[in-house]
Amino acid sequence: MPVEHVCVIGLGYVGLPTAAVLASRGIRVTGVDVNQKTVDSINDGKPHIIEPDLDMVVYGAVSTGQLSARTDPVEADAFIMAVPTPFTDDRQPDLSYLQAATEAIAPVLKKGDLVVVESTVPVGATRRVGEWLKAARPDLAFPNPDVPGDAHDVCIAHSPERVLPGRVLLELVRNDRVIGGLGDDCAACTKALYAVAVEGDMHLTTASTAELVKLSENAFRDVNIAFANELANVADPLGIDVRDVVRFANFHPRVNILNPGPGVGGHCIAVDPWFIAASAPDRTPLIQTARRVNDERPAAIAEQVASLPSVAAGGAIACLGLSYKADIDDLRESPSVHVVEELRKRVENPILVVEPHISALPDGLSELDGVTLSALAEALSRADAIVLLTDHKVFIEVPPQDIAGKDVVDTRGAWKA
């Protein structure tokens, strides 16, 4: 049965672009979010997140009536769940948002519907969605992953996003997708839905395989970043420029080392490896070590800054950037935020934070004495030490004379030239 109406649960960094792209391809989309301000903003045609071209796509979709937002689900042909999946304080997967979303759509499900989990989840989570739905709607038959050919009324699948902030709209369309179904036909039904917008190849498999694929992609990147950051931990105390080491090493035809940074941020790479470790804590020493190396990197940066002569003399410190990636407003798990926190533990100097994509410091930083959100010009003028934490374009273009004579720690290598 063709999908004419999609209900997207969660209108964040993945859910809203997904809803907007589908709406732009002629599918009627109802977006659902628990935040009333988010709903109101979208219904005004204004996205609440920063992403290139998203404002135009959302405005167009809302203006034509293809996209609307509300706080509760409605009947639809397909449901896409793009809600947060964080981890708990002891680094165990927190599926409470996913369970709440599942229970929210249960009352409006009907025979022939499709449920797609786009949230990145630990292995077995999609199966649990089926179990939650079965408990809530015993009148409907749901797929049994142990009996792939078993008859069912509702299809359930997992199709994790594979997009990069700053390129989300482009990559939603062009990237390949891995689609894992709980039943034989579930992946195929999901492929038919995404074929409306996706130009990349779509690879069909089981739900559990698709879950581990996405986790493996991000764990792979995390391990490679950890190697680069560990090299920096070795090189910095020796007075060696680690980026020179990386550049020369990469002239080897079979070596491709990444450049180090202040750590790892974002909801995916900083979180997903722990989902694998939670499933196999005794069989993932490499993954867990990489996580610790990257988690400890902000403290190493803070130590480096605290040892600068101007900082030791009590001079003001300008920390440029809080988002975890350039030219976006996403502060989730951002190592830049952690650097400021670690720095405040070590020094009492004034800390001037510059982040052009936010209007107020996030909770945690706003509570720290002597940490203020500042304009770039003011921070560069007042500070004796400059710490580049996020390579926003506006920071890269700072004239050399504006930082001349100041102590500089460039965690991104953006000013190396």
C-alpha cells in the first residue's frame, strides 16, 4: 500500500530534516514533538535548529500544507521515530524516550501501518519496540523476528540515519541506507517509503544487523580519533607539533591518520560505542579504551591552557566555540563545553566564551563564576590567551594581528598556516 501520510516522532537534528525532505517530495507529514515551542516554531515555518537550507525547505513544506507539527501522534500510514537515545550515568542505554514514543503511537496504529526506528539504538532495541507495541495493542499482530515469515498486521524496521551535521539535507538524499526488518517484508516496505527521497543504494538486512552496523560505523570513527588524540597527548609535552607528525606519516601509502582535536562530541560518536560495550562489556576493551582516551582529552587541553604564561599570570582566557562541530549550534556531548568546565576547575582567571550560534550559556557553564558569553571582538581584545575549540568559519577568518602577541592553543589546527 502506498504511503501518503507519515508521522515523524521527534523533531530534532534528524527528525525535522527527515520530515521536511519527505514533505518536499509530496508526502503529507505530521511532525510530533513534546516541546510546544518547537511545534509552534515549525508551524510558523521556522526551524528551531541551524542546518544549511533547512529553513527554506521547512518554510516551503509548511506553506504548501505538506508539513505540520503537533505534540501528539495522529493516524498515518507510516511512523518514523527519531527520538533521543542517550545513556545513563553508568553508561547503559537509556531507551525511555523510545519507549515513550512507541507507547504514544500505539493507540493510533492500524492494520497495514509501518513503524521505522531511525534513532540509533543498541542491538535488540527494535525487537523491544515490537514487544512494547504487542503489549499495548494485543488486537494487532506484530512481526516475530524469530519467525521471519510469520504473518503480521504492522511492519517494523530499523533504518539508522547516516548524516553529518552541516550536510544533513544533502546526505539524507544521497547517502546509502541500511534497512533492517523484524519480518521478511518489513525491510522491503521501508525501502519503498524511503525510495521517495533517497537516491543512494538501500541495503536490506535484519533489524539486529542494521543496529550493529550503525554502532560499528561510529565506534570505528571513535577508535581512529582516539589514536590521533593519543598521539597529541604524546607529542604536546615533547614540544612536537602533532599535526606535522600526522602530515608526514600520511605520506606513507597505507597510512591515513586523522588530525587530533579537543575530544569527541555529538550524539552519535560520543555515545554509540558505549551501546556496543554495554552488550559485551568483557569483549570490547579496544572500544572502551578509545572512549576513555577521547573523554579525557578535554582535561588534557585544559592542563595545556592552564600552563600558559599569561594564564599563570592571571590573564583572561578566550574560549572560541562551544558546539562540537563547525558552523552548527549542536552542543550535545561537546568536548568544547567540557574543556571550559575543566579549565574552570584549574584556574580562577576570567573565561570569555564565544559561540555565535547560541544566545545564552548552557546549563553547567552558566552556573560557573567568571565564565561569560562574549562577542568575538570583545573576547579577542580582552583576552591574554586564546583557545580555539571549534573551527567556525568566523574564527578561522580572524586576522592574524588580532591574536598576535597572545598565547594561543589551537585545538583544531585551523590557524597553523
